[in-house]
Amino acid sequence: MENEERRGLWGHFVRGLGESTRTNGLAYGYSIVSTAAFGLEHALDGGPSVGQCFLFAVGPSLTFAVLGAAVTRGFREQVEREPPLVLAVAAALSLLSIMAALGVTALVSWRLGGDLSWLLAPLAASVIYLVASAVESTLACGVHAVAGTEDLGNHVESRA
């Protein structure tokens, strides 16, 4: 019976939803952060100029370039992937990283204002989001360890 459910329409739906949340979880959270950070910056500093919009894009771009280079040791080593179930728990915890990133955005924007704020607020939001997401992933591994389910990621992958 269980095998039939996995192959049927419901099984496809569940796998599709699982794939969507696994592969889009971090990007979805980041899109929320970047959109809301722009809104916060706009609300706290007033409407942006064209140049300030470009500055807003530079900050997160630098963040991904620097952190990407750091974790891959200068783009020479691939980072091992987390099991899908760890990613699922980490995505479920993403409210924490999103709120932390928006909090730092508001703080930087409120404190600095002007062009510097349009550069540094999204940069700080990106750093906080990525670091907090890594903490969420670490917590997710701990949740699976405490629950005794840390090996489930391997079983799910082998059945697919």
C-alpha cells in the first residue's frame, strides 16, 4: 500500500513539494530578505535614486562573492551538501534568519542613512541571512541527531 501511494498522483505531489521546498528554501528566504530590506531602506531613508538602487545591488553581490570564495577556499574546493531532510528542517527554521537579516537592515539604515546605507544595509542583511541560515542548518542536524533520524537523508536519496 505504501509503495502504491508513492507512485500515484499523491506521491508525485509530495515529491514535487519536497523538491520545491528543498531546492528553493534558501533562495525563497533570501528573496524575502532582499525585497523587505529594500522596502525597509526605502521607508527609513526615503525613495532611492538610480545610483542608490545600484548601490543596493552591489552589497549582496559582494557578500555572495566573498563568502562563496571563503567556503570554497578560493573556489578550489566543493562544499559537501546537506541531506534533504536537514535542508527541510533548516528551511522550516528560516523565519529566524529572515528576521535577523531584516533587523540588521533596519538598524544599519536607521543609523547611517544616505548612500552608505544603500550599500551597507543590504550587505549586512546578506551576511546575517547567510550566516544565520548556516546556523539553522547546524540546528537542523542537531534536531535529527536528537530524534535519531540523522541517517534518513541517505535512505531517501537511495529510494529515489
